[in-house]
Amino acid sequence: MKASPKNPGKNASPARGGKPSLVYGIFGPDSYQREDFIKRLKKEILPENDSLNFESYPAGTGLSEILNAARTLPFGADRKLVLARDLEKLPAAEIPALEKYLANPSASTVLVLEGTKAPAGKLAALLTQAGELIKAESLKENQVPDWLLDRAREAGRSLSREAALAIADRVGTDLALAFQELEKVMIYTEARIIPAEAVWKTLSSGASGTIWSLFNEIGARNLPGALKTLNRLFAGGDHPIMILGQLAGRIRKLLLTRLLLDQGIAEAQIGKRLKINHPYALQCFCREARAYTQAEIRQGLRDLSELDLKLKRTGLSPYLLLEMYLVRFIPGKSARGPKPPVRN
């Protein structure tokens, strides 16, 4: 087994200068690091916009289809990339066929096996012999500032240590959110070297976009988190009509995603239809859509229409109206009781 980074997000060159292993196994609980590693690997070993030599297979795809793709020669290129997701869901009966492939992998294909749980036993040993086994483990809190400094440097910016600590203090060990907040700071701060003051100013203002945090809490069906985020939005001066409009757009998109998922459409095709380009963002969005039924999302949209009228035509508290909407929508049908009374 070649030496591999414990946290792939720190590795600027997963393919080691364009000389990739024939097989990569990337496993662990941190989905952002898994997706980031795959994105970097794809960028390094394939020409830009080369979609012909990249094939991604979701869980449930027959192993024979995946291995046939891996054994097929690339089209007009030296190599191709084949990605098999959620390896832990591979039926036990198909493992011997994968072991046979790993013993003699195709020289013109880079096969990436991805999942949350690393294999064990003979399969793990063969994977290690054939290529590289990467751990996508969550960073510790004291590692996040260095990770942010690396990401800023890759973007051609400099982040002061204090600024990195400020972002890390806000997001904890959630790397997806950390990168999102870093991007906001870089967008709204013109200085090449970003000080801590710029971080606090950006993240405490409307420009910080904490509406995305609200979306995340809704997607996770986390009512306490959603109510806390709503309070931050109001404290930051976000207008209730703006919040309502952004919520409506998000929930309409959730409904479209849920409809496509229920039709059996692959996530990659959903991303193309809805123009969600980043794999991690697409994965998160589909996960959020699966957290709700079609009926729940449709009811949520109807309730938003009713809320819009109340916001515009009554003198009721906008915060309480939005709060009651979240209390009704997030817990789900089984947790819903009577509508709470409206208070001025």
C-alpha cells in the first residue's frame, strides 16, 4: 500500500502528479472529504470536460456492469475513471468477483471504490495491494484552522490565523459548512490577506447567507436548530419576505428532487436537470429531499402560500408566523398536532 493521506481534503495531488494508482478505496464518515478527493482525482487524471471517460455507478448497480466498464478501453485517452459508490452495500455474493478484479486490475482504468465503511479481510488486503486505501475521517477541532488556511491558499488568497480560527469557531468540524463560509468571506472581502475582522463582519451580516444554515436544519428535520437559525436571521436584519421567498424556492426544488427520486432517476441526472453541479451539494440535496414525503413537501408549499398572505395582509408578528411554519413543517405529519395559536 502506498502512503496515503489520512484526510484527503489536505492532499493537493491525489493522483501524485498525474500518475494515479489503478485502484483507490476511499472510506469514512466525512462525505465532504470523499467527494473532494474524487473531484481532485478526476481533475488530475482526465482532460477538462472529458465526460466520455468518467462513469459513476450508484449503490444497487450490478457489479458485473461496473467491472465491464472498468475493463473497457478509454475513448481517445490514456485512461478512464470508474467510480463505484457505497461499497458497503455490495452483496456478499458479488465480493469474489471484485476480489478477482483487484488481483488483476485494468491498466487503463482508475477504479474508485467509495463508501462510509472500509472493507475488511481479503477484500481490504487486495485493495491495499492493488492501489491506495484512503481514510475520510472527520478532522479534530484543532485541525480545522489549518485546513481552512490550505483551502484559502489554493484559491490564491491568504487567511490570517485569527480569521481561520474565527471561521472554525463558527462551524466546528463540518468541513462542507467551513468551506461554504470561507467562500462567502472570500467573495465579500476584497483584501488578498483576510483578517479576522473581515470574517466577523461578513458572517454576522446579511451577506453571511445564514439562510443556507436554515436550509440545512430543515433538511435534517432539526427543529431546534432551525428555530435558532431563524432567530439569527432576524437578528441580522434579514427581511421576512426575503426569507419567505428563499424558502419557497428551496422547497419547490425539494419537491422536484423528490419527484425525480421517486421516479427512479439517478442522482447524476437529477443534478443535470436542476443544475446542481457540485457532487457534494447534490448528495446533500437528495438526502434532504428523501427526508420528506411528496405529501409533506406539497403541504409545506401550500402553507407557505398561506403564510405569504398573512405576512402581507395582517399585522401579525412575522417572526412568530415563520416560527409556527417551521414548527408545523419540520416535525412531519406524525408529530403534528393542532396548529399553535397565533400571537401578536
